[in-house]
Amino acid sequence: MTSDRVRVVLAAGGTGGHVFPAEALASQLWERGIEPVLFTDRRGVSFGGEMHVRRIRGGGLSGQTMWGRVRGVAELGAGLMQAAWALRQLSPRAVVGFGSYASVPSVLAASLLGIPTILHEQNARLGRANRMLARRAGRIATAFETVAALPLGAEAKVVRVGMPVRPAFARLRDRGYQPPEGSGPIRLLVLGGSQGARVFGEIVPAAIDRLTARLRSRLVISQQCRPEQLIAVEEAYRRIGIGVEIAAFFDDVPARLAATHLLIARAGASTIAEITAVGCPAVLVPYPFATDDHQTANARAVADAGGAWLIPQDALTPEGLAQRLEDLFGNPGQLAAAAAGARAAGFDRAASRLADLVLELIGTSPPETATSGGRLAA
């Protein structure tokens, strides 16, 4: 690998929630003459795009058996050695960690080698991996104004930059939300993460079946399902006479979010970033088994801003969801207000603000727009 550019390493776990903001930052760094290099696990290698990618081993420690924890420690140790060797070869000016245990070896190795580090936290509650690294980091960049579970003394490092989103979403921020009109179509989008959410395949069709015939006739539904549910969900909609577009994966989510009147989704960091960037009202059903219940914290932050309605999974019933949909579609003003609330809950130019912070840390072009010292929860 040869380059005269200044390099910055982006360390991220191999899921979209971690890699997508890294991709958004990478785009900004390239524009500023800095070469990004992605350090990720085996799952994230395919996300690299034009970036140079190094695969670094890493293992989780939470929710494991004793043997699983031992293996996780061994993986982290092996990853630490890999990362240290790669960092010595590349000589980056900084390392930016985007969370998950896969990022720990790279950020820890950078700290031990004296390379400046930034952590980016996508959720409203600091993740376990970032909590492990917080005291070593030079800065902690956050997506939310209020972040729970910060270690004592870490508050002074916090800079709110927002959640970087891919350009396809960022370009939609200034679009105007158009609520459903008169007797026209009502577009409903159901997403459940990269492989769908089983509970949505079970509950949403049953809720639609309980709507009035007049409302059902106006619905245009797109629903993401787990692959093994596709046939059953399509049959459920066929029985109630509703046409629906069903897929295990949609590759045009930005356009779908821009066109939809209401989203039903989980509350992962990427989903929250995308709906706040686009200004899309949503019914959020947090994944109940997420680490430290961080999805509930994410959903609550958007709901408190008026941009969404939070329904815990154990409270999600066909009857309750049907009533919610009747209320919302019967009052388009609520949807328009929530669209504005969702947009207000976001933070514009997040990728640019994070790039500014990187440049400040390495001593180049100090940022003028990053806002620090957000309200912090213990």
C-alpha cells in the first residue's frame, strides 16, 4: 500500500450500523485529502468499497459461556497483535472507533502506540466496547444530545456530531414531507433490519386485517421479512385482499423512506439516523434483546422529540397496532408533525462534523461547527 496522503484508520464491527457511519466519514476524509483505511472483522470486509481494508480479529465478551468468554479474550488478544502490526506499517495520524468488540483491538492498539483516538457512539447509551475504551480516547463523538452510561470523567471528552449517514440519505434531508391526502394512497413501509423482524411478519398483517375496509383500500405496503417468512406473510396479505411488495432485502431504502407516509421498524442506530435524516415518522419497536436495551434508549430519544411512537415488543398486538394506525392515518397532521420532529431530532452534516473533529485531533483545520458539551445522563 503506497500513498503520500495522510492516513486515518476507521475501526468498525462488521454490521451496517457500524460500517455505514464509517463509510460516510471515509467519503468526507477523501474529499479533504486524507486516506481512510478500514479495520474490521470478517463480516465487514465486503463493506469496504474503495477503502483499503484490513481484517482484524475480535471477539465478544458479553452474554457468553465461560468458554465463550475465554475464546473471546483470545480473539481480542490476537486482534490486538494484528492491529498493532498493521498500525506500525500504516503510520496513521488517528484511529476512529465505531463500536462493537471488533473495534476494540484496533483502538486499544492505537492508544498503546500513542496514536490519537476518537470513539463514535451511534446509540443513546454508550455501548460496552466503547465503555471499555472511553478513558483512553481523546474524544467521544456522539449521535445523541443525551448519552447514558458514560464512565466517570469522560464527560469532558464528549462532542456531539450526530450520526453520519450515507450520502443517499443525507441528500434527502431538505425534502418536504407530504402527508396522505383525501382518499389518496397511504404508503406504509415495514423494515426489520438486514434480515427482517419475525414479529413484524406475524403482527403487521393481522393488524392490517383489523383496519376498516375503507382504510385498507388506500394502503400501499412494502414489507421486509425474514426469508423463511416470505411465503407465509404474502399469503396472509392475500387472504385479506391487500396487495403488498415483500422482500427479504430492499436495496433502495433511501427512496422508499422518502416516499413513505409511515415507517414501522426496529430502533437500531442506522434506522434512527436514517429516519432523522430523511424526516420520516415512525412506529418504533425496539429489539428487546439488544445489548443494554440500547434500542429502547434510541427510540425514546426520537419519541421524546415528537418524531416517533415507541411500542415495546411485549405490548405490540394486532389490536393495539391497528388502533394506532387508524388514529395516525385518520389525522395526517400528526404524521406531518412527527416528520418535523424526526428531522429535528437529527443533527445535520454529521459526517462533515466528525471529519472536522478528526482534523482537529491531528492538528489540521480545527472545526468550526462541531458542538460540544451536550447534556449527559449518568
